[in-house]
Amino acid sequence: MVTQTGKAVLKRLASGQKPNRGAPTVADCPAGGTGAAAGGWDTANNRNAAITSINAVIAQLRAIGIIN
């Protein structure tokens, strides 16, 4: 079920405005560990690619005001 807060945020986004409600703060995905098994990825390259992609999504969400 959609809440009044959710409806207000969607209306602001649809009109090109940033949400003005308490956006959660989200930390970047950590780039840690060693070897292919760090974080459960099959290769270190796939792990690094996933971290890069996740952080890009987080940056976009911050840019439009959905998260801090």
C-alpha cells in the first residue's frame, strides 16, 4: 500500500523536484577483501565491476535526492 509520504515523493520526482522528506543516508559499497572469494564473487574482476556498478547507482540516487 502506498503511503502519503510515498505519494508526495513520487509527485515531487514526477515534477522534476527532489524529494524533501527525510532521505536515508547510504554508505558506498566497500571495496575490500582479497582474492576472488572476497565477498563471494567468482572473480576479483567481477567483484570490482559489481562494486563500481553499485556505487554508480548509489551516486545517481544521491543526485536525485532519494538518498543522502
